[in-house]
Amino acid sequence: MKKWSASNGVFSILGWLILSGSLCAQGSAVPQFDFEFTIMATDRLKDVAYVQLKPAARSKSRPVAADFEVIPVRVNSQGRSDVYRFQGPGPIRFVRTQGSKEALTVKRVLATWNGPSWRGSSFVALMPLTEEKLEVFAFNDDKTVHGARQVRLLNVSGLKVAGVLGGSTFELTPAVQVSDPRPVSGNLKVGVTYERFGKPVVAFDQSLIVSGNERLLLVFLPPFRPGADVRTRVVRDQLRAPVEEN
């Protein structure tokens, strides 16, 4: 699990991104990535994309603006985004865009992620700090790590969260963190509390049906406003069985 802060300011894709791309092409120590990831945001985001060098430009010592691909992402606080793929030299930069389609350009860099230190797919949480700045929290989301009929807890609420999962309990500190996977039954009782004015407040109390090929991620988000409850999101993911080769 890793956490990075954002870079702010207005950048031209003909400026800083080209310089960094040039360094990526020249530096043998710069990591080369090829991985899939999904995204979730703690709040509503729009006009967000990530930037990568096009395949034909990865050997260039001095890439130009046309050598960069700007890939828009659709992300919200309700669940996982579509699956995206990053290929090329790191780091990965999430950017604010302007325009659309062929006229889409980078307005500013919102966050920089050094990329995963693990193999397999990643889950990326984008947390707005300001209008011009995001914080990135990412972890290994591969199905070999988090399998079917397992649940993980992701706390990005900034508050202490506790509760019950079936016959066991959990307690998470206010620090941004994700728990290890826990096995669960097909009928899972979930209770979530957080502390307000020194007293526990029930934020979620439900029984969940978990299919045999399904895994869950319980995400705890900040209240919409002071005095409101911690928000709980039940993020479901259907795991496809591997295709057998003849």
C-alpha cells in the first residue's frame, strides 16, 4: 500500500510533461509499467485523465506533445470505475483536462503516482484535497490477493471506524488504510459505527448476500458536511472463472 501527494500549478504538455518524458526515455532506472487498474473517488470528479507516452514514442529521447496520449477516466464515489490500463514509463500523472475529443488538452497536473510495487491489477483511490490537488492511495487488487467470498475494508473517511463483520469485529484508525482480506459467508451481517462527540454512532447496519464468485470492498468515505454520518459504500466485484485451454 502506498500513498502520494499531488503536484499543483498549471503545466503545459509542451513543457514539464515533455521534459519528464524525455528523462523517462533516457533513464534506465525509470520503471516501465504494464498493468490494469480501477479507480474510485472520495468525492465527485470531472475532467480527469491520466497521461502516458504512445508506444511509438517510448524510445524517443525528446518526445513532443503529439507523443503523449491523454486518457479520460470516468470515476465517482459509488463504486469501481471501468478497468484502465497504463503502459509505458512511470510515474503516472492524473491531470485536469479541457476541451473534448481531438481538442482535449492537459490543463494541470492534479497528482503523481510512482506506480505499483506489486504485480497484477491495482485499486486507486483519488481523494480531492483542493480544487487543484488530489491525493492518491493505491493497493494490490489482484484476485490472487483478494479472492471470492472475501471482504476488505478501505477507510478514507479521516475518522475512526469500527464495527462487526459476521461473527468478528474490526477497528480502523483515522489514517488512510486498507485491511487484509477476510473470508465471509454467503449471508454477511455488517454493522459500522464511528465516533462523534465522544459517542459511537451507527452509520451502517445491513445483511449482505455474497455470491460464490463475488468479492466485496467496504469503503468508508468522509461525511458530506460537518455533523453528517460517515458514508459506507459496498463495492461488489464479480470474479470470472479462468478460461480453460484445450
